[in-house]
Amino acid sequence: MREVAVIGGGMTLFRRRLLETGKELSYLATKMAMEEAGIEKQDIDMVVLGSAPDAFDGIHIKGDNLVDGCAAAGKPYVRVFNGGGTGVFAPIAGWWHVASGVADVALVVCEEKMGSCYPHPQTAFRHIWDPILDRPLNPNLVWLFAMEMNRYMTAHDIKKEDIALVAVKNKRNAVGHPCAQLADPNITVEDVLNSEMMAWPVQRLDISPPSDGASALIYCSKDKARQFTDEPVWVAGTGWTIDSTMWTNRDLYFPQYVANAAKMAYKMAGISNPFKEIDIAEPYDPFDYKELHHMEGLLLCDKGQAPILTREGVTQRDGDLPVCPSGGLLGVGNPIAATMGQKVCELYWQLTGKAGKRQVPGDPRVGVGQAWGDIMQMGTVIVLRK
Amino acid sequence: MAKKQAMPKSAPGTHVSTKDIVNKKIAYTWWEPEVQYSWSVGPAMSRFLEELKNGKIVGRKCRKCRRVIVPPRMFCEHCYGPTDEWVYLKDTGSVETYSISYLDADARRIKEPILVGVVSIDGASPKHGFMHYFGGMKPEELHIGMKVKAVWKPKEEREGSIRDIIYFEPVKKGGRKK
Ligand SMILES: [Zn+2]
């Protein structure tokens, strides 16, 4: 495999609804990444698109619809999709284009427009459930998270106060992120605990918002990297694993599939002690408990220990292991696939010292990003290193 | 060459509020798809749903990994071979996890909460069960590990659906509640 460098990233505003079409959003994010990398459309060999269920924006064969915005017209192009896992899986797919030697320069675009769906994007989530056993019960997607959160809390005797700390940290971290939808410098644990009950134990401020948005990332082979940058960041490892569809046949307290994906990525990156060797983590945080659940899945701590690290301040931006310094999905927003902006672009910006007000102190060198998707079964992991 | 400036350096995109749409401040198009589906449920679920009509929960046994699997399937996803036999399970189980939902399927708020969760079915392998409603108790009584029993629709109203079970209610020591 060839070494692969990240040389540019881009990201649009994340909002409940944006005026621009998906195509236009893809263009805006891609253009920003191209400007950062200092390349033009003709320099890009191949393009990967990540975008989540078609049902959100009601445009099927969405990959085809977005081609022009993705600078892909006339080029090899593929759309990948594994639900919420897409935001890290699309950059994994982009990586293998360059690592394999098939492309020298590859562009990854992630786009989502959830605001088009009425009365609420939740309605589109109805289409993801098993039609035989689940749909007759009229499920809401939040139920899944609530059931997993409850199992996780019960298994380790975790208090909601400790989980709420994650929402507070991430919404505060998002302050200063120019794209952020729900940054809040003054939010407190009490605000989270007093917010509207959605599906116990999930309350309104435990959840990231549905959003419109796009993000982009540009990769380059090692031979060409010096043409474009004198401070490349390398893809050190990638991993992905899916578990069985039968989520009612396993214990939800621990995401074993995330651990398997993490082990694959760490092995490739030569990481044996993730907590010691990783400087920044961007685990997938569509809900506050998910950050903790995923820290454990990423083997950054023992099972049940993530709330303790959080309470002790270890995961703050200036802590020993900053977690979601971007502001995460909870603070910046959750346009599903486009969260590549927080989970992968952010690592690149942090490792190159370009994260501005979000910059983690102390010259971070290694970052791990992770996403989670399909029906509580997909883990996608990437390690970047400078 | 890349410049060392804060990234993302800007946030391109234009926010649209619901008001902008209601007041027709922006141009938009609208479409309401009308589409219907009919799924054949396959051999495993055909038997499972038929047995629900009889007031019974049925699983499949895989002799290789010795799992008794519910919901049943004709092949084992671990051993990747056919499952071997049908096994009648009990209509009792324990609460694996649950939620108390104030949201309906479209995220609309509801006053009376829905009690929902996963029931691990007695007679199946540990942690093997399915999602269903709970009832016959106050929300605060529901807890993980609680023993529950299916409450069935009257036989003549059953139609071969997971909803032939109305919900799972608590099992009290010494027999059914009430
Ligand atoms: Zn088996």
C-alpha cells in the first residue's frame, strides 16, 4: 500500500435548512478544500461521495444528482453509504483509491440535506426499520438510542449527570467553529437535565440536530504530496466492521464492532496503547452517551470508564485526551455523512495547527476519528498522523 | 502551497428559517410521493407469524453453535449454514432494555408515553429476543431484568403479526398479575 497524505479540507455552514441545493453545497465544500490544497478540478483523478439515505431529501440515485457539485463529471466516481458510518467510511474509501495506486489525487465529498423532509427528517427514518417485525410497532429512531443508552447506563451504573457533561463540553467546544449550528458558551448540566424528555433516558439536549451541510477532503499520494504542501498529514490506519442486522440478539452495552474496527486501524498504524499514543479523538457523538460508548469502543479506556475520564476533565480541549474538540455533532450539527467535517477534516486541521479557536494545545501529532451507523452495527475508524 | 490560517476559514451557505418558507420568502417545489409496498416475509418469518396467530413464539436451533435463535431464520449468520429445527419458546422473558417514549414515529409529541424495549425470550439463547411494547404497569415500575409475559390479542383478532401480542406485562411471583 502507498502512503496517503491529506492536503485539504472544506466545510459549509451546518443548519437545520440551507437555501443551497445539495449540488451547490457539495460545490462550496469542495471548492474550499481545493483552495486549501491549491489544486484545480483537473488535478483530481477520482472522486468518492458519501451521502446517507435517499429518503431524507427524496432524491433517489442521489450520487448521480450530486455529480456536478462533486467535481466528478467526466471522472471515475463512486458513492458509498453505511448510514451514520458514512462520514468516516467515505474518507476510508477515498484513501484506498490512493493507497492502491489507482489514483494519485482523490477527492472525498460528503453531503446531506435533511431539511427537505416533512414534517421532520424522523419521518424518513421510518424507512430504515425491518418491515416485518419492527415497522408494525411504529418505531421512532430515538427509541434505538434510548434503548442502547439505557443498557449502557444500567450495565455500568452511570448517572445522567455524567452523560450530560458530554453535551455541555461539545456545545461549548463548538463556540468559535464557523459552521456550528448549536454552539452554546453558557450551557450547563442542569440545562441538559431539565430539557424536554423525548424518550427516556434521552432528553432534547442529549441529541444532535438534523442538519443540511457538506464537507470535503483531498488526498494525495506520497510522491505528489510535496508539490502541494510542506506539512502533510498522513492516513496512518483505517478500520471498518459491521455486525449482524439482528440488534435484538446482542448486548447493546458495548459496541464490539467499533472495537474490531479500531483494532484494525490501530494495527495498521502501529498503535498498541491508544490512550497514550493518541493525542486527539473525534468519536461519533450524535447523542452525548455515544461519545462515551465510542471512547470505550475505540479502546481509549476500559469499559465503563469513559464517564469518569469525562468527569475528571481528561476529555476537555486542554485535557490529556481532548475528545471532540471540533464541537462534535452535538455542537456543530449532524448532517449525517457531512460530519466528516468534524470527524476527519477537523483532525487534519488540528494536526496542521489550523483549527483556530478550536486548536488543541501542545502540538498534537496523532488523531483518531470514528463514525457509527446502519442500525447500531457499523463502526468506521481512521487514524491520522503528522 | 497551503496557507496557515484557521480552517474552515468561512462557512459558506445560507440559512433558511421555517418562517422564510411559510411566508414564501424563498422559492421551493413540493412533492408528496404515493408509493406502497408489499413484502413477502420468507420461510422463517412465515412460520413465526403463523405461530403468533396460535399464541406461540417459535425459534430456530442451530446445532453447530447451539444457539436457539429468535427471531428465527433459516440460516445461521455465524455458522453460515442452515439452521436445524423449530423450537417452541415460552411467551415470557426478561426486559433487556427499554425506553419511555414521548415521541411518535414522526417525532410528534405525545402525552401518554409509549413503553417500548427489547424482551429476551425464555427458552431462547441469552440476549435473544425482539422489540415490543410494555403495558399493565406504571412507567416507573419498568426496569431492566424485569420478568414479563406476553398479553395476546383474542384469538379471533390475531392476524399473523407481531402485534398479535398487545404488549408484555410484568410477571408477579406466584402467577400472572391480578
Ligand atoms: Zn450457528
